[in-house]
Amino acid sequence: MEKVRLQKFMADCGIASRRKCEEYILNGKVKVNEKIANTLGIKVSLKDKVEYNGKLVKPKKEKIYILLNKPVGYVTTAYDEFSRKTVLDLVNINERVVPVGRLDMNTSGALLLSNDGDFIYKVTHPKYEIEKTYIATVNGIVEKEEINNLRNGVQIEDYVVKPKVKIIKKDIEKKNTVLQIIIHEGKNREVRKMCEKIGHKVIKLHRSKIGNLEVSNLKFGQWRYLEKKEIDLQLNY
């Protein structure tokens, strides 16, 4: 194996996404050959001894790709310091996998898990613009002008997002609206924040698709392995 950047090596071993591994490195949680590696740019090979939180980091022999229909009430992390239920409680396998991106605890739907660092990087990095499709039920009746405001771009903190949006259903009796929202940034609580920007709070949020992958045939809490053609399609999306 030729030398690769430490964060890529860790991601390939299934520790976390490449960006998250960079955080671990900068926070001094990683050692290379018994020395703390807290700067980016370090390169390693299989001959080097890499440790994360005191445990040896080893390459994974088999690459795993899983699609889960996440229920509400589970946190998207490998470990939770507050002992809440995590998505890994739903995926009972021997191999170590990590969530690919995040869904907040109150959001359901499509979530990928893998131990393939390149796959995780491709799916989560904004530059690849892999679309995530959400179905959002919001309070109040959303008007056409408000939809146009979203499409034209709304400022959320330090960035502007221009989602693809359409109205699926208006329920006059319940005084709510169901929207389809497609984004590719995937920032923290992005859909909820953009809806609040036009004056509508999200009541219910479900991610129905990641790229070409749908969860319509999976019940909440169910998961399946991806087929090779699905992995290839996702990587070439």
C-alpha cells in the first residue's frame, strides 16, 4: 500500500468520515507510531501503527454498504454519551460501520451506513452534489410566493441555499402543507431552518431518497445491503 493521508486511511478503516477523522486528528485523538498526530498532511501506510483513542486502527477486509429506513427517536451516531438509542442498535452485524452523514433524532428516512471511506466522502461532500429528497409537513398553508422565495435562495446563518421545492398537498382542515424539498448540502437541520425562514415550522420530516436510493420498500427500522449496481450508481451519480 502506498502512503495516503492519515484521515483517508482512518476513513477507509471505517472510523468515521474523512472530515470527522480530520477533527479527531486536530483534537489529538490519533497516534502514529506511538506519537500524537495532531496536524493534517501526515501520510501513512500499512507499515505504520495508527491508533485512535488508544485502539489500533486496522483496514477493513470487506466493504459494507447498508441502506436503513431510520425511525424517529434514534440518534445518527456510533455512540451516544447520553445513552440514547443509536442507528447502530438497529443494524446488528459483526462488521463495524458508521453512519454516512446525519439525520437528527426527530427526522426519519433514508440513511446509509458503510465502512468504505471513499464512499462516505463521495456521498457526504457537497462538491459532488448528491441530491437528498425530503418530505416535510409544515404548519400553515404555504403560498406560491413563499415557494418562489425558497427557490430563489434563503440565507441560513453563513450560507445561502436554493432548494428544489414543490407542494405535494395542502390540508385546509388541518392547516398544514406537505412539501417535497430536494437539497444536496446536508447541513445541520437545514430543511427545518429554511422552512422557518418563510414562516412555517416543520411538524414532520422524512428523507425519502439519497441520490437514486429510496426507502419506500423498507419499513421503519428495516435495512438491507446495497447491490453492486446501486453502489456503482451512487458513486457515479
